[in-house]
Amino acid sequence: MQILSQMMKCQDVRELADLCDRFLPFLESGSVAFALYRFAKLQNGRKDFPRATFSSVLARAVSDIDNDYFNSKCLANTSWALATLLWNDKPALSSLSLRACDRLASFRPQEISNTVWAFGALDHFERQLFEAVASNRLAQSREYSPQHLANIAWSFAIS
């Protein structure tokens, strides 16, 4: 838990990269996904974005994808981070999509919305994911806010 608070205190993407470079082998799955999320939040158009560190953290996330601790929030945050950074890593996205399909029943509306938005934003269509969302999860549309539904509809429209 201490590493998460250190990530939260990072004010700069370089500071976060240094932290990840030191502690990546010791991070739990949730912390790995949170690190990706923080990279996206801190990036702010910097020219010196630490691509190598981000790639290492993403590779670790993909290797953790089948871990039970890499839950729906981790999948959504990782997808969102990739889209926010315009990081179109097709193998990583395919892995995220497959795992999301396996766990779709555990996703909250915000997590579904963020995940399909990310795939739409990256113009990465994963038929299995979109079909699973359309057929299985949208039936509970009363749980979704108008913003969730708008994000999902937009993603479907452009994919």
C-alpha cells in the first residue's frame, strides 16, 4: 500500500518512472495497473515521456492479466491509460480484450464504459469484446448513466 501512496504523491511523470524503475519487480497487479493510470494522468504532452519504463510496466501488466488480482478495475484503468496516451499496442489490447470478455460479469458500468471507450479511441475493434458488451451487459442498462451509455454508443459507432 505504501507504493500506491508514493505513486499518488508523484507530481511528474519522470518521478513516477523512477519509482517504477526501482519497484516494478515488487509491485502487485493492482499497483501495476495504477502505475499505468498515473502515467496517463501525469503525461501532459511531455516530449520526454519515459517510453521504455512505460513499456516495461505495460509488459508486466500483460504478464499479470491472467492473475485473479488483475481485476476489472485494473483492466479498465490499463485500457484507459493506453487510449489516453494514444499507445496502440495491438497485442496488449488483444490480451486486455480477451480477459475483459472473461470477466465482463464483474465489470461495473464505469469500467465497461472506459474499456470500450479506450478501444474506440484507439480504433482497435475487438469483435468478441463489443459483442459481449452488446449482448450481455447492456441488458442492465438501468445501471448505466447517460455518460456511460454515450461513451459506449460512441465506441460502437466508430469501431
